Amino acid sequence: MTRQLELLCFGTRPGQGNAALVLLDDESDAAQRQVLAQASGAGACVFIDGAADNRTLDFYYPHMRSPLCVHATLAAARVLLDDMAGPLVVRTALRGQALTLHRRADDIYIEVAAQPAPSPRLSDALAVRLIPGIALMSAPAVASVGSPKLLLEVQDSAALRALRPDLPAIQVWGKEHGISGCYAWCRRPDGALEGRNFNHLEEAHEDSATGVAAGALTVLLGRSLEVHQGGNFGKPCLLRTVLERGTLLIGGAVEPARRDGKL
């Protein structure tokens, strides 16, 4: 029988964060899993398959299967590392990408690496077509740690929060070029970054935290980061990345959604 656990990832305080549903002992096929993910109400679902020494993570958003979802990986890691410190190596279902899971004190991290990214023709005009009215502070770029993102820098938090993306256009362009949506971001006065992810077709499904985007930004900027997200709709999250000697970690707080704190 399938076992389901809901966890909150990247929250800035207890009881907050980006929710992910972890499913174990599930024997359904990909089509059935997509239906389940759509009906679950969760922003992301991850199915843990395989034996203890050969774990595979299979990711689903309500509208699509994904090669990688970092916050769902962190949720799975919190379950898998509940009785051990790690590290633990797992693989993604779609691409076989190796991910190393770590637990550091109360936070969970995954170790990833920069991945080959598509190289479509990019321009300010493309950015405006996808997000009408956007004004860029640097050249658009694509980077990836497993799920490529179009990265678009804007002036400040006010400009970021005012963006109104054309979500269907982003979906069409992303599918054409193998890119998982747009991530608009800005630099904050405190040295951290702030971002918004535009990937889902429905505005109400905007992510409160997007780990693959934080990883892509780390690859682009070449340094460790703190990235704030979700504050524009009352779900503040904090994503941390650590870049040391070529090793890239993405992580933050992860806790069970249940009040008793049990998995």
C-alpha cells in the first residue's frame, strides 16, 4: 500500500515552507502517477522507488513529470535520512542523475553538479515577450543543475513583485527549447537574492521556493548564495547554496507538515 508523507521545505520559521508530497511503496505507472499528482493538491510529488541501496526519485508537478525537483528531493531526503546522517546517493528516474543527500544539523542538503544546458537564442525582446514589461539588469542566461532555467535579472524587489508573466507563452517556449520555465531574480541590499519562478500554467501554483533555480543561479554567479522566495504571496522561504571547491550543495530547513513532527 502506498504511504504518503507531506513535508515543508525551505521555511523561514516552523510551520512554513514549500510543501512536497513523498510517496513510498507505490507501484503505479507514470500515467497513474501524473493523475495522482494532479489530484493531490501538492505543488510537487516525489515517488521513492527501489531498494535501500538503489533508490530512485521520480518527480511530478500537477501538470508534468520533471527530471528534477530540488524541494521534493529535500523532502525525500528528510524521510530517507530520518535514521541516518548520510551521505546517501540516489538517482533521478528520468535521467539517472546522481544526487548525494546530506544532513547538517537541522538542515537537509543535496549535492548536485552543473549540467549541460540548452543554448537557444536569447534577447531582451524574448524576455519581454514572455514577461511583458520586464526591464533586465543583465543579459538573459540559461543554466542548469538538472532542470534548466531561463534566468532574468531585474532591478529590485519592487520590480520583481510587479512582474506579470505570460504563463502559456513561457510553457510553449520552454517545451520548444527543453527549458523548465523562467526564474526572475534581483539583488537585495543585504547581499542576498530574491526570486520568482514562472513555470506552472496557473498563477495560483507559483512556487514559494525553487531549488533548481537557486542552483542554476549559483552556477551562473559562481558563488554561494542565500535566495529568498515566496514572500510576495505570504509564504516566505530561504534557500541556501554552498559552493566549495567545485562542490555545490542546495538546501535549507525541512520539517514534517504534521504538527506532531512525526514522519
